[in-house]
Amino acid sequence: MEKTLYQRLGAKSGIAALVDDVIEAHMKNPVISARFLPYREMPQEMDNAKGHLCDFFGAGSGGPEDYTGRSMPEAHRGMNIGDDEYMAAIDDIMATLEAHGIDEQTRKDVLMITYSLKAEIVRQ
């Protein structure tokens, strides 16, 4: 039986580790760091954001998590995210997946999903 995307990402603990490292990468990325660095001073908001991201990735990849956060358009409305920022975020995600030893097919699957969300995120 073929593993689900959720299982290939390491299930709950694997996704949590990925989310931690993706956020850290975003904070170091000069294209998008200004959007993420303020969270360092707001640990409760950081924990909430990470929890929503874990649930979003878990539910979206076939896991048992229940995502109860805002929709992508709602979460990004008014942020005026450009293509350069969107691509910077995707680059961070892809680099983090590779650093965690996630196989190429799984990285491609995640890339397809992230691209499918672009219209809901960019310039909302």
C-alpha cells in the first residue's frame, strides 16, 4: 500500500519539525523576513501560527488533523504579497524539505500543492 503524503512528510512530528524549520528559514530570508521576524517578540502568536500551519499541512496531506484556521484568502488579505515573496517562501519550503531528507516525489507533490494556492495568497 502506498504511503499518504502525510506519512511521507513524517506524520504529526515530522510536519511539526518541518514547520519549525520553514518558519526559521523565512526569518532568515531577506525577501520575507520582515513579515516573520516580529513573531520572535510574540511567542504566543508564534505558537498559534505554527499550530495552524501544522494543522493545515496535516489536514491537507491526508492526516487526521482538523484545520480550523482562516481560509488562505482571509489569512493573506491586505498583505499585498508579491510574486517575489511567494517564490521566496516556496524556496524556503523546498529547501527545508530537502534538508529533512524528504524524497524528490514528495517534494514535487508539495510543490504542486503550494502552486495551487498561489492565486489565494498573492496580492490578496
